[in-house]
Amino acid sequence: MQVPEGDVPAQESLLVRILIKRFLYRHPKAWGSAYLVAGGVHVFLGLILSAYGFWWGTGLIPIAALELWVAHRLLVAPLPLRVRQLEHSRARAVDDAAEMLRRIERDLHDGAQAQLLAVAMKLALAREKLAAAIGGTGPADLQRVFELVAAAHDGATVAITELRDLARGIHPPALDQGLGPALTTLAARSQVPVDLAVDVPERPSAAIETIAYFCAAELLTNVAKHSAARHAALEAVHTGGLLRIQVSDDGNGGARLDGHGGLSGLLDRVGTVDGKLRISSPPGGPTSVAVELPSRA
Amino acid sequence: MRIVIAEDSAVVRAGLVEILADRGHEVLAAVGDGASLLAAVEAHRPDVAVVDVRMPPGYTDEGLRAAIAIRRAHPGTGVLVFSQYIETRYAADLLGAAPGGGAAGVGYLLKDRVADVGEFVEALARVATGGTALDPEVVTQLIGASRRAIGLAALTARERDVLALMAEGRSNGAIAGILVVSERSVEKHVANIFAKLDLAPSDADNRRVLAVLRYLGPA
């Protein structure tokens, strides 16, 4: 029940809030069971009390009614709220997926596709010149043909690199080996030196690993782009059904959620699996962003 | 030819300049967005403008809109539009852009066609001299989507080939070259096509294109 913005007001009773909220916060899957057990108890009490009410006089009936009302609040009333939260997060997941496809299409169009088109043009020119030279209808300008082929070769090499980077952006191969190796590669590629601490004894589900990886990648990119930091730290800890990714830096701070930037994108992505995002970034720094995800989506 | 190029990808732009310069054509300006294109056409009055559909700032159809504006303001300047994907609607918009509508000096090609330098430069020359160049894929889509399937069914296979090439904007001579037949027999096929489809015969290549497109089009 933790959509991070808190745009949906919580409706649970004060008792639940005080006693078990903290526990449930850390174990999202326990919400359902807790409500179910509590609701069941109240249904049982309500039915017993109404049965006794018929024997012992009607004085117990209002109490029985109260029990059934509490049971209703616990079992039925939270459902529309949860449905709305799921609708929110599903809409964001769909938007996220559509946005990713759009970005891939743009990257392909501007990158490898354009490069390969230029390569094909150069090769077409070189081919014409060679054909003319072989057929004796044109000058044998080998130097020019060489330059064209060399430029085409360079272009093809650039296209290969761009395709590889793009493929890695869709699914980093290192992630197949687990979050540890993937984050090690990620930290090694960072422009700002990164201290890495990974404590992930058990692998979370693949979807969670992917989200965690891209969160870490985005956060490290932000450090390099915006913070002017000299050092960053990346921490990944998986314990008690919760995966926590934290990126901190010694830069100039001032990072915030403004509804458009990369952090808002992260929040949306994290929200699709009921995860949370915490930002601490006072002006002047340091900045620390923590992402908490359930082990399984 | 005196040419202005508008293409947002720097590497493709450089490639276009290279192949056109290599053939002795004069590239007056090579720009990366629609507004610069309009300014360049205004300043240089080229024979033809090569325009990519998708350009900044919105990366949707900025190039197409600039091309339509050029068609309206400078009917004498040929416009060859190319795009990554063929949208039959774009072709219709372009052909309808000139006052009174017309296929003179209009081209619409798949971007990949520039890889075949010879074909591309030939299409460009056609557009620069008031001809038409439509991508074979546009024509295939139009024929495939045409509601006049019954009329088309009356054509022989060879006549359909001729119809498709005619719709691309080729002259009888060019069609004869591609199909490896005499120009005389192409003329005969064309006459048969116009008779079977009940179209008014026309000598000018681009009026012929327009007649065929009107026939094939959804209208």
C-alpha cells in the first residue's frame, strides 16, 4: 500500500496504523493476509455475538453489528482503494513501456540506421567508380575509392558500437549473472569514481533486478551529469524481502522531484512494483537517493 | 542541378552532399530543420530541395510541412521528400499542396533509396525538371488499398507493371528501359490502361501520374 506520492489517502484504522503499519510497510505482501485474518476474526465475533444476542436479549445486537461493520471495513472497504492504486501503477507501467519503445526507435533511427545509410551511400559511390574503372568508361581514381571504402568502414564500426550500446540499454547481458556483476560493470563504466558495496545473497526476481539496475544506472548518470561530485557510492543490500539500492555522492546537491526529470521517471518505474524512492539532497550537498523494492514484483 | 538539402542527421546530410557534389551538382545549403530550409529556399531559389520528413524540434512531420510550404510559395522549386517509413497520406498531402493540386515537381521516396545512388539522383533530376518520383512502395500500397479492384482486375499482368511504373512518375522511355520492351509497345499498353480504366489520355507525364493516383486513391 505504498504508492510513493501518497496521493491516495490511507483509510486503515488507527489501531492498524499504530501497531502493524511499520511491519506491513516493509512486507507489502503481508497487507492482504493481515487484513484477511483481522477481518475473519471480526466476522466470527460478529456472528457469535448475534447468535448469543437472540438468546441473551437484544442488547448484544448493536455490538454484533459493530463487529460486522469493522469486518466490512477491513475486508471490503480497502479493495476500491487498492484497485485505484493498481490502476495508477499499471498505467505508469504501460506509459513507461511505451516511452521506452519510443526511445529505442529514436535511437535506432538517429544512430545505427543513419550510419548504415551513409555507409551504403559511400559504398554505392565506390562501386560506381570501380565499375567505371573496370569497364574503362571512367578514370581509375583508386585513391578516391580507397577513401570512400575507408570512410564506409569507419561508419560501419560506429554503427556496430551504437547497436551494442543500444542492446545493452535494453537488457544488459551482465544482468544475467545477477545484480552483483551487473552493478560492478556499471560502476566501472561510471565517469565519477564509485565505491561499490553489494550484499545480495539471494537473487530477487528478474523484473526487480532489472528495475534496480536501471535505477542505479540512472542515478549514476545523474551524478556524472549534474552533481559535479568527485566521489560516489553505490550500495545494494537485499535482506528481509527488501532490495535497497542507494547512490550517494559528495556533489553540490539540490536534486529534487520536479515532475519531469529523470528522478520522476525513476519514481514511476519504482511505483509499478510498490517500491519507494527517498531523496536527501540539500543545496550544497551531499546527495543520497535510496530506492527500496520488494524482492518479487 | 542547384540543390538545397534539409536532413537532421549530420552523417546522412554529409553523405548526400558527397554523392551530389561527386556528380557535379551544386549543393547551395545543407540544413538540419524546417525553418532553416524555408530560409535557404528563399535565399537561394534552388531547382530542387531534398527534405527529410522527421526533423527537429518535434521530430514528427516538420519536413513535410516545410515541403508543403515550399510547394505553395515556390511552385517552380521541385521538392523531393524522403522518410524512414512510407505514409501514403504524406504523398497525398504533398500532391494536394500546389495551387489546384498537381504532381509536377514532387517526389516522395523511402529514405533507404538514397543507398542506390544512381536511382536516387535520377529521381531527383526528374523532380527538379518538373517531373514526379513516387516510391514504388507508395504505389504498391495505393494499388493494394485501392477500392477500384474490379477495374484493376481487368488489366493484364504487363499492364499492371506499366501502371505501377507510370504511377511512380516514369516516362514511357524509362518504362520501356526497365521492362526491356520497345517504347512503342509501352505506348500501346498505356493507351489500353487508360481505355480500360476509363481515364482521359494525357501526354504530360505528371498529369498522367495524377490521373492514375486519383484513380487509385481512396477518394
